[in-house]
Amino acid sequence: MAAESLVLIEEAESIVRDLESNKTSVDTALCNVKSIIKDRDRFKEHTSWLQRVLIESKKEMRLLFEERDKLKADLASVESDVAEFLKKTDLANQAQKVTAQALVEAYVQQNALIDKIVQLEETAECLRAERYDLKGKN
């Protein structure tokens, strides 16, 4: 009986060691599960933050696209204004050329008139001199 009791005691001690080992394994597994739950919670928080960032980014992109469209419209308006300005500038340049040509022609005509006036004055002087001579002979 004593031998049987020793065998039973050894078996009981073996069972206790196994239970203690299993308890350690269960404790380790429980710690691992708690760590996984914490990681999952942090992942959920991070995912939630990323979703908020994504929503804000989409809003900002929409605003940027609207601003881009406004800038395109402004650019088209400016291009139109520049084209109109260039047309007006071209017309002004053409008018300036025509005015310069007219001034040159007027200057040439003025000089021709001055030459004619000088000739007429010379002719008038000659005629006066002839008339004076004719009066003096009479």
C-alpha cells in the first residue's frame, strides 16, 4: 500500500505540475489575447483617424478643383482681354502709322506751298518792279 500511495502521490504531483504549467500557458495566452485586443482598439482608432483624414482630403480636393476651374475661367477671361488689347494696340499702331504718313504728306505739301508762295512773292515783286518801271516811263 505504501508503494501504491507513493505512486498516487507522484501521479498527483505530476498532475499538479501539469495544471500549473497549463495555468502558465493559459495566463500567457490571456496576456496575448489582451495585447491583441489593445492592438485591435489602436487599429480601430487609427482607421477612424484615417477615415477622417480621407474625408477632409476629399473636401480639400473638391475645393481645389473648384478653385482650379475658377482660375481656368479667369485665365480665359484674361486671354480674351489680352487679345482685345492686342487688337486695339494693333489698331492704334495702324492709326499712328496713318497719322505719321498724313503728317509727312502735310509737311511735304506745306513745303510745296511755301515754295509756291516764295515763287509768287518773287513774281509779284517782279511785276511790281515792271509796273514801277512802266509808271516811271509814262
